[in-house]
Amino acid sequence: MSGNNLTTSDAIAATLGALVSHWTEVAAAAAALVALVLSAKSNGTSRAALRLAQQQEQRRRPAVAPYLRAHRQERLPDAVTQYSFDITLGSQSDTDNAIVEAELHLNYRVDDAAVTAKIPQDPDHVTGDLVLPLKLGARDAMSGCCRFKVNDGVLNGAMVDLFAVVLVDTFGKAHRVEAQILRTP
Amino acid sequence: MKKPRLQTITLNHPRERVPVAIVGDGSIATVGVGEGRMVPLVILDTRERQDLAEFIRLHQFITAGDVAVSWNKFDRNPDVISLVLRFSKPSETVAIIPFDLRKSHAILVEQILASRGLYIQAGEPGDRLRNDPNRPKVIVEIPDLDFGADWEKMLKGYAVRTYRAKGMSRAKAVPAAAQFMALLRAMAAARPFSASSAPTSPASPPREE
């Protein structure tokens, strides 16, 4: 038994001796191990930072959500129909934006050809209208009415399949709300 | 001269890839449009292109319009150049208008380059401007697209080839072609009246070929 103990002690002593005699290699290995641990930790921190930066960048991207609250049509004199759309615009971005253009798209068919007529917003504004250009701050929301006057000659008797209001922001992005059926008040 | 380059044209419908033939032409000069320049007019065969006819009709009611313009060559035929009009307002459609030098369309191209404009009108074979001058038409602004040098080479090549085919020697065909081009250019640049003159009638008599 003592012989075995002696052997174990000898082995430990021999190992320690070897470690002491090769201390530079041991130190280098220990430093490498510490570096590996630090590097792994740093990698995790970097990934978290990248995720955060990406989320911030995502929030800075222009994003406008239009909501169609109500819509109606009414006949005006001189063979004109006025289409009105009550719209709320919400900015989902941390960047300021503005709406620069509003159009009414009327989708209809002529024989077998699908046509989309693009009607500009009525330039004569009344109280409550969305007046363009409309500044939309970061995380801001605005409400108003978009009115479009359409002469009977435009449709020339064609039946509209779809009404869509398309709003274009300063980044050139188009935002669209659609309505299938418009009621007369 | 610029090296030709490939260009992708986005279409809204496969029918738009078929060139819209010119079935009639003429020119219109008014004091109020283009400072009295003779602006060419082409009557397009829209029997299979109701979308294009509708675009022209719509423009009477919705004056706001938007178009992207380019000159393109679609095949190896040296005598055909196409004007590609990509309309985005008041409706979206693409029109490929081929100008064939063998059909005397050179004067139209010269007039387009001189006046920087082109009237388009919907129609069918047999239609003439004089038969219905009040028919809806749209004026398209054609900006300077650096096409002049290419056109010069194309027109000169066509004129020389034509004179040579008629038996003229090359030595005579080249100056004859230059003379032809100068005459064509002078015709295209003609102005019946300037913006400052005030004719009793706002429009000159339409020219037809």
C-alpha cells in the first residue's frame, strides 16, 4: 500500500516538476483558455449589440400604416361624383416622414383590358381634409379626409371593380387602402 | 457614339410586348404648344390595345400624366427604331412604337427630335388626321436622350443603302445622303409661326403623309 502511495506521490511530484520546468507553456495554455472564455463572452455581447442595432435600424425605416375609417360617394352638379375617404395615418417609425401625394385608383375593365385610372386629390380643400404635403413625425398619427372628384367621362359608364387610395411618402414608398363598395350618404 | 446596352422593360401585360403599328401620321403646330413647332402625330392601331386607347381617352379628363421614354432597337433590322413609352399616369400602360425608315417614318423621327414632342392618337387602318381632327390625342414630351448620334448613323446608313440600291456609286451616294438628311432636318425644324406671332387661327392646317 505504502509502495502505491509513494508511487502516486512520486507521480504528482513528477507532474508538478514538469509543470514548473515547463511553466511558460502552461502559462500560455492558461492564457489561451482565458482568452477563449473572454472571446466567447465577447461574441455573445456583440451578437446582442448587433440585434439591438438591427432593431433600432428597423424602427428607423419609414413605415406608415394607413387605416380607412369610412368612405362614401356623392353626386355633385356638372356630372361629377365625389369620393371621400376618412383616413388615419400612423407612423410606425422613429424617423420623421411626410405624405406628399394622394391618388384614387379606380380599377375597371374596358373589353378584356384591365385599366387603373389614377385620380389626383381634389386641390380645393375644406376643413378636415388631409392637406398635402402632410408632415408625419416619428410615432405620430394624423386623421383627415381625402376627397377625389371624378367626372362621369372618366369612367364612361364602366363599373368600378375596386377603389384604392394610394398615399406616397417622402421616401417614395406607396401605402394603400382599398374599398370594394362605396355607399351614398 | 455610345455603345448600345441591353435594357429591361417591365410590362404590365403580355399584349404590351407587341409593337403598336403606325397607321397614319401628320403634324400639328399651335402657338400654345411647343412654341409653334411642328409636332408630329402618329395614329396607332389600337384595335388590339384597348388599354392604350383608354389611356388616350382618359387623358382628356385627367391632365396629370407621367411617362418614361426610351429609344430601342428590338431586332437586327437596321431600318427600324422603336420609341418605347412607359406611361404611369393617368393609367399604366406601355406602347412600343416602331418607326420604319422604309415607310418614310424618318421625317417623324426628325420632327420628334426637333420638337421634343409627339402626339399619339388611337385609331385603326384608314384613319386620317383630317377626317377627325378633334379626336382625343395625347402629347408626349420626348426629352433629349443622347440618341442624336445613333440616329445620324442609322439614317445615313439607310440613305446610302437606298441610293446604292438605285444604282448610284458610293462616291455619289454619300454626298447625296448628306443632302437628303439636311433637307429632312430643314423640313422637321420648320415653324409655321412663332409664339410671338398671333395667327387668327390657333392651329396650322394639319400635314399628312
